[in-house]
Amino acid sequence: MTIAKLGVGVKGVTADHPLAVKAGLEVLEKGGNAFDAAIAVSAVLSVVQPQMGGPGGDGFLLGFIGDDIVAYASSGRSPSGFDPERFITEKPLKGPLTVTVPGLVYLWGVVNEEYGTLDLATLLKPAISLAYNGFHAGYTLAKAVKSVEKDLAGFKWAKYYKGIGLGSRVVNKEMARTLRLIASRGWEEFYHGKLAEEIVDELQDQGVGIGLDDMMDHEGYRVEPLKLEVEDLVLYELPPNTQGASTLQLISALYEEGLDKLEFRDPRRVEAWSRPVEAVYAFRDEYLGDPDHMAIDVGEYLTYTRVKEMVYRGVGRPSGGGDTTFFIVSDGDSLVGFIQSLFHPFGSGLMAGGFPVQNRGIGFARTTGLPNSPAPRKLPLHTLSILGVSGGREKYIIGCVGGDYRPQLHLRVYENLFVYGMDPVEAVNAPRFIYTEPRGRQEVVVEEPLKPTTPAGITVKLVEYFGSHGHVHVAVYDGVKTLLVNDPRSEGIALALSN
């Protein structure tokens, strides 16, 4: 395996595509701040990695401004015409029943209004140019197209992306138009303007039970991060409707169960995590979801001791991957983690305004009686989350492409940094193991050269490295310099500026 990619400087960007990093650095060079650069990076990623996220998906942000923590959530509800009975019966993974209202553009708007120093027209310009003039498809996009071509052949997606291979020239003038309208008329155009009407009409034509009111009523807002203190560290994660609590619960289990005493290459380590992983995911599936429908205050259940006290009914969602893109921007004062997603590659297979529309609705449970049971105008459980760690002077942001596996990926890198004493490059580069089936008949994928014992009742799959669902980015800011690390498993880069 190649070594993780590193950027060190006063300010910088790590992201899953070089063109996105370039756009972010250009904003920083112009005097823009980390929030400005984050919007530019997000927009470019929406164009060059449309399978991962974009205007048709959701977005979240967690970052440090000096010593202060800040977080934003903008995920969409199921539309008013959503049919939960059909959803439970048909169990779709794609198509109109899986669509939720997109939230990313709202996040651009609220972040720009609160923290921006440059206007949206300036920040969206690189993305508009790439969409209109074209770019060459990278490995990740080409691989994603190939993986879904059969399943999405009957959807509108095929008109835009079918046949794209490595190096193909990709032009999307419809997406360029959408971005140009947002840039010229303001982000509100996406939810309240003529563009919103066009998006709704296009989705209705594809069978989605969405109305203009669903778009107009969407909100993204600042949220209070979950907080857990362990050792001499303060940990932060995103609150529900995300699975951020699961990350903190797993890290709590690390210490409560004495798993921090196991050596990194101890063959018993994989099996030792079986029960904590199962318990934490059972808690997630039973108790987390739309905060308006939850019966508990999750802030009181961030320790593994509290997780073990709960009773599980053994129902929930099947686990799975998910295509997401995560990046980090530092401007020498603020350190911002930003995550966006369509959930599965190209989301629902539906298109509107030239962009793929998410299938985040499949985050709902396939049963009734749970906080995460399906219903109209409801937030599904969201796999997106970001881990922030404050170690006094040093501030860390850890995030990844990971879907349901994200809490475990955050845990693995946290372990490497704070238990095994690895530097950030070593922590990202080190072999990992992930329970891809965390409940019931468990399955675990183990990167070589880790050699676990063969535990009874657990299927172990050895691989050279974890695939596209395992890209991790880490950034550390110590008040003077920023160290940004990009996963060697991704096609992205990390670059920094010296001043």
C-alpha cells in the first residue's frame, strides 16, 4: 500500500479529488476563509464526483473556530407524498420512494451568510466552469458508473452518465445552469424560486410524491454537537438524526472494556470488538432517528455503560456501504470538516436540474414503531457524521467515506492516534478492520497484514485494503501549522500553503 498523502502549512485542503483541492486553495490564496473554501470544494466535488454528493444530496459541517466548536446540519425530510406502507412492503433501494428533500444547497447558503467573506458567485465559479466546459472522469467516478450501470439502466441517470469510463470527457451543462442560477439569484432560488419549481416538476415526472412546499419548508441550522470527555481529550460528534453518537459510544467502549490494552497486532483484537460493535449498532437501530420522534436524550447515552443498560428488540436496518465525500479545510484559524452525500452511488437514479438526487430515504427502518420508522415529512437516520477532538492546543478533525461503517472508521483512526501513538500519516495508512455486518451473523473485513484469530460465528474476509467506502481524512491544527492527511485508498490529495 502507498503512503498517505500529506500537506503541511498554515492553511490547506484535503479532499477526494485534486480539482476540488485546487479550487479550495485558490479561494484561500484570494484571502477567503475556511468556510468560503469549503463551499468551493463542495461545489467542485458535486461536479467531478457526482456519484458521491451534490445539490441533490445532504450536507453537514463540524469545525473549530479557534477554541470554539461549531456544527451545522442540513438533511432533508421525506416528501409529503411519501408512502410508508409501500416503502416497507417494496423495500426499494433506488427510485422515487427513496427520495428525500436535498439539503446541501441550503448548507452552502447558511454557512455563506454566517461566515463567508466572498459571495456565492465567486465560490461557485470553478464548479460552473467544470460542469459547462467538462473534465476528464477519474478512477472513482468511472468505477462507480460501471458498478451501477445495470441497476440504473432504466432510470434517468443513464441519459447523463451511462458509458462513462476512465478519462472520458464529462460535460453537464444542465448542472452548470443550476449552479449558475444559485450563484446569480442566491441559494434561496433552489428552494423558493423558479428553479425549485423546475426541480419539483422534474421529480414529479419521475414518480416522486414531492411538492413545492416540501422544498420551501426545508431548513438547515446550527446544531449543538454531542460531547464526550475521555482521558484528557474532549470529543465532539454530530447529533441525531446522524449516527454520530455511535462513534462516541465505540470510543467509550475502547476504554471501558479495556480494549485499549490490546496491542495493535494482537490477533484477539478483531474478535474483542465483536460485542461492543453489535451493541452500539443495536442501540443505533433501536433508538436513533429524527430527533422529533426520539424517546431519549441521546446525550445521556454516550458511554458504553449506558448502551449496555438498554434492552434491544433486535430490529432495524440492514447495514451497508454508501457513497459520501468528506473533506477538511484550514485557514490558519478555523479548521472545518465538511461532509456531503447521496447515500448510494448516484443516489436514487433520478435526476433533476442536471444533478443526481439522493436515495437517503432508505435510511428509514423497514418496520413500524421505531423512532426511525418511515413516515411523510420525517428525517431518516443519517449515516453522515464528523469527529472532532480537542487535545488542548491541538485540534483534530477526522472524517471519512464510510456509510454505516463510519463510526468504526472514526474509531480505528482515533485508536491509532491516541492509543497506539501513531502520527496522523501512520494512523490513516495503518491496516484496519471493519464489521461490515455488525449485528446477527457478523462479518468483518480485515486489511492485511493484520492476522486475526478465527472467531466462532464471525465470518472473516482478508483483503489487501478496504475499498471506496473506507477513505479517511485527518487534519491537525496546533495554533501555528496545519497537518492534513489524505487516505492512500482515495484518488484525492492534501495540499497546504505556507502563508
